[in-house]
Amino acid sequence: MNQSKKEKNELWEWGKALFIAFVAVGIIRFLLFAPIVVDGESMMPTLENGDRMIVNKIGYTIGEPGRYDVVVFHATEDKDYIKRVIGVPGDHVAYEDDQLFINGKAQDEPYLASLKEQQNLSNGTLTEDFTLEKLTELEVIPEGYVFVLGDNRRNSTDSRILGLIPIENIIGSTNYVFWPFSDMGFVE
């Protein structure tokens, strides 16, 4: 009789431990971090189609997206996009002769270096000229919004098409590829 009671108690303890583990994994998965799969070529060469990444969901609950952060956001009800934040509230964004200007100052974009080298061989520009005014009729990005671009500027549905992205639509930032193993690591 004592043996049976001991087995039930042990089974109960295992059940509680498994329940707590599942709850902890659920909290981490749904509230803190989540996996995402890169779908498409709009972030090449930084991210490849099929790369699996970790999304940090808590970073923007206490802070705002920063310039050049790679973020995941709700583009439509059933589609999330991964893009790079180029402009933050208060910024004026423009592109001229394949050069990014933020608030009138030229900006380096080292994550585009390999694409620009390829572009020099085939002529043309990587990013067509635009100004924030031409795209949005605004002089600066208002509070609560960001301007995003894909790194593969010729093949990206981003703020040039979608308009400014509400910060509330941003799920989180992502900068770590965990699959495939050959690409594992942090991205800039």
C-alpha cells in the first residue's frame, strides 16, 4: 500500500514539473521570443530566403526601434515582413544617386556594400531616388512611426510602397540566425 501511494506521489510531482515546464516555454515563446522564417529575397544579402531567426518581442515594450534595427512587423492581417528601420520619428529620409540621406546628412550603409559592388558591374543604382515628401507628403516621420527598407532595394515591398509603419505593428527585432548552421550567428 505504501509503494502505491509513493508511486502516485511521484507521478503527481512529475506531472506538476511538466506542467510548469510547458507554461514556462509558452510564456517564453509567446511573450518574449519567437522563431520566424525569412520568406523571400527582400533582405538579401543580409538574410537569405529560408533563414530561421529568433525575434526578440520584449525589446520594444520598453524602448523604441532604432535606426538600422532589423524588425519584424505585421504588414497585413496574415503576413509579417522583415525589414530594416531606416528612419525614426523626427527624421527626414531621402535617397539621391544611390546615397542615403537622413536629416540632410549622408549615411553609410555597410550592409549594402556587396550589392553595390555587384551594381557597379551592371550599371544603374541599387536604390532609386526618393524623398519622404514624395512618398508620404510629410516632411518628417511623425511620432509612433518608422520608415523601413529591405536590403535588396530593387526587390522589396517596404515603406516606399507600404508607407510609414506604425511602431505598434512591430512584433520585435531580430538579429540572430539559428538555421541553417552555415549562416548561424548575428547579422548587422
